[in-house]
Amino acid sequence: MKKDISHIMRFLVAKLFTFIFFGMALAIIFSLAQTIIQGILAGKDIMQIFLSGVNTGIIALAVFELALVINKEYSGEEEHEDAVESLRRTIPRFIGTVCIALSLEALIMVIKYSQLELAGNLYYPVAIITSTALLLASLGVFLHLTRKNNGTSPVHADGSVSYTHLRAHETRHDL
């Protein structure tokens, strides 16, 4: 009975947050459309409108992606898989979206600073690119450390090594 109540609460809260984040993504997209239309009607520089639009569009995509993850992970039937496997499935997609957003933000800043001849202010875009690289490297380490051994490794779960692996070292040593 208690498990049923917790499952229902989990389902309802997940649907609520999914609805909130989908709504936020739609609001951001409507804001983007309004900004583009107002910029065109006001006669603003098309490049400035484009750069602003890319930023806003990426934010909308990240919020939409978060809504999808919440809906998929928390509102379905409770699976009996471990938490690490669940993280391996959802985190790369979300971090990928964040990394794209950060990279575009840095690229836009580099373009903007080069147009305004403010090359001395490139510390911030370089910091963003460095942070993005560290985030991707950390994701790679996480995925490497949490991968399942599917039998391709010569080292078995108990630490022993296959006969073929030992023969390969022996043959290589004898050469």
C-alpha cells in the first residue's frame, strides 16, 4: 500500500515537472519568435538578431530535453535497473545539449568581440571552451568507469586472466 502511494506521488510530481518544463520551453520559443519579429521590424542588424536567437533557441532546447528526461525516467513504471545504468542513459544526452549551448555561447562571444575589436576580452570565451572540454572529459571518464564488461576484456571479474591473453604475452615476450 505504501509503495503504491509513493509510486502515485512519484508519477504525479514527475508529470507536474514535465508539464512545467515543457511550458517553459514553449514560452522561451514564443519569446524567441517575438524577439526575432521585433528585431526585423525595428531594422536591427540581422547578425545580432541571429546571435540572440541562437542563444535563446539553445536554452529552449536544454529545457525541453530536461522535460523529456524527467518524463521518461520518473513517470514510467519503476524499473529494476540500477541507478548507474539510468544515469548512463540520460546524462550524456543532457550534458551534450549543455556542451553545445556552451560552445555556441563561446563562439558567439568570440565573433562579437572580434567585430567590436575587443580581443583583450577573450578570457571569458576561452574559460567557457575550457569548461566545456573539462565537462566532456569528465563525462568520458564517467562512461568509461561505469561501463559493463561485455566479455571483450581478457581480465575476468575475479581478476584472473584468460589463457589466450597469457599466451599472447608469452609469445610477444619470446619474440
